[in-house]
Amino acid sequence: MGRAQIISKSTVCAAIHKEPNLRIDLTPWDLKLIRFDTIQKGLLFRKPPNDNPDTSSLNLIHHLKTSLSRTLDYFPPLAGRLATIEHHDDSNTISVYINCNNAGA
């Protein structure tokens, strides 16, 4: 199997960031389901023929980014980041939550 080559990187944020201070606290059951190793799954599509100028590589990439941005409007946790809070009271515990700060996917 050949090596993959990174051509470019970009971050896509939600088009309309509706709730800037949204925070979703995770339960112990949620934490059991979190996997910290990399999940390498994706969908592969055939590249359309180049006979149509609207299907150039740049137009396709722009369309995919725009679609993802609009989708993130409805799923703010996917554009957020995991965060923790240390509680320095008697319990010395840590709370984990999703900071829906639109940092991007």
C-alpha cells in the first residue's frame, strides 16, 4: 500500500455560530465510550470527469467545505473541543465537557 501525501489542511467552522457559550457536560457513561486513539474512517468518492468546468478540484473542495460548514450549524459539538475542569474541593475530581466554541472541524 502506498503512502498518503498531505496536500493541504484547513479548518471548517459553522456558518452561523448560534450559541457561543454552549457547554455539554459528559457523564461517566459518555467517558467510557470516548476513544482517544485516532479513528481513521471516511468516505471515498470518484472524481467527476473534467468535461464540466463546475467540477474542477477547487470548486469541489469549496462545495465540500461549504456543505460541512452548514452541517455544523446543526451539530455544534462536532465543531467544539473537549475540555476539563479540575475541582479543588474535597473530592479532587475532574469534569469533562464539550466546549461548543466553533473552533472548527
